[in-house]
Amino acid sequence: MYWFRRLIIKFSVYVCLSIFLLSSANAYVLRGEHVLQLMIKKNNFPVRLFVNQQISFFDPGVEAINTAYEQTVRYRIPEAFRSDIDAYGLKRIHVVSSGNPLTVIDGRVVAESEAWTDHYKDIFFYRSRKRLVEKLETLGINFFVTSLGRYNGVICYVLGAQYPDETVPQLWVVKESFQPVRWIFNVSDAQGVVEQKEIRYGDWKNYNNSRYPSKIEFYQGQRLIQRIAVLQVEINPSFSEALFDIEQLKIFYSTGREETDSAYQNDIEKRIEEFKKIYE
């Protein structure tokens, strides 16, 4: 009986120790807001950032179009962003300033909203933790939940979900470096069907103490549909504030040129619709 009592005591000690260690581990999971604060600090974005990148599309619906285009991106921190892309004769301008988005295609305003793929820049251009939390909450992330998970062998903070649940919106941030590596969305289509989308950030590089990923990938379910490959990064270049002036852009492009050739106009309309589909 003596050996049996010792076994019971050892088992009880093991259970208590396991509970203690589990509680201690959970106590060291930072709150999501704190993780974002450290992420903003570590990324250390400059006041202005210029990025030259190549954007590739893998959607079978646009295979007839060239699949890789050059894109220029400008950040004015905080909360101002502009991207310009020129593809097969059509030009796309996308600007976000103080939370207000605008998209212009071929000299015409086509949207004052954002596609889910446009949100990749959101985790970069905020200096305020509060403002970033508000933005991520509007995109479905629940900051009452934060856990630890493993992604490609690396321990990460999972903001918005209890690991390993991947059915809800969540942002993954590497525990040691505070680099964001994946962002999972739930997006509803025109018919109200919810589909999972994901942005993955990889190959981070240091530019004068500021960090930026050299590869950003976009997934629809498990299918890669878009990739950004960064070609060049410039820290604090000079560029005009007018580039981000949405009200002036609206005025300028609302008085854009009118074509009298109806066949040409119809062709432009068709190509604009094709181009818009790339970003939906």
C-alpha cells in the first residue's frame, strides 16, 4: 500500500504542477493591443516611404492578360497611402487618406471603397495603437481573444482567435520579432456567401531601421491569387502632398475627358470591368 500512496502523491503533484505551468504560460500571452503596440514600434515606419514592386495575378479569369505589372506605392505616415499601376493601357490609382478610400481607373472614379486585397497596407501606416485596433475591429478581429500558435515552426501571437481555430478573422504576429506573418479574413461575396481570404507577409528586410516585407501573397481559400514582390524601397523620399488629396482627385477625375467614339468608349468600359475584377 505504501507504494500505492506514493504513486497517488506523485500523480497529484504532477497534476498540480501541470496546472501551474499551464496557468503561467497563459499569463505570459500579451494582450492583442500590446502586441500591436510592439509591432508598430518594431516596424519603425518613416514619415514617408516609397515602394516599387511587381504585382502578379494568378486568377484563371484573367489569364488572357499579362499576369505581372509594375506598381508604385507611397506611404505618408500616418494613415495616407497611394498606389499606381499601369496595365495593358489602363491606369489604376488607389488612394486612402484618413480612412477615406478612392479608386480611379482610366481617369474615372470607379469606387470609394476598398477590396480586401487593398487592406494589406493597413498594418503599416498607423502610428496609433488605438486607431489600428479600431481598423482591425471593423474587419472582424476580436481583441478580447489572444493566444499562442505555431506557424511554419515559429511561435506567434494569434490576435482574434483561440489557436488552432482558423475559422474567424485573425492576425498572426511572430512572438520574438513582432513581425506580422498572416492575416485571415472572412469576406462575403455579392450573394452573401462567406469565403476565407488570407494575406501572408514574408521575407522581411531592414531599410535604415525600418522593416518591410519583400513578399506579400494573397490567398482565396487555399489558392494563391496574387503576389507582390518588392523591387525597391526608399526611406523618406520627397513627393507632393497633392498625391493624397482625395477631394482634389475627385474634382479632377470627375471632369475627365469625354470620348465621342462610342465603339472606343464601349471598349474602355469593358476593359475597366475586367480590370476591376482583378481587385474584387
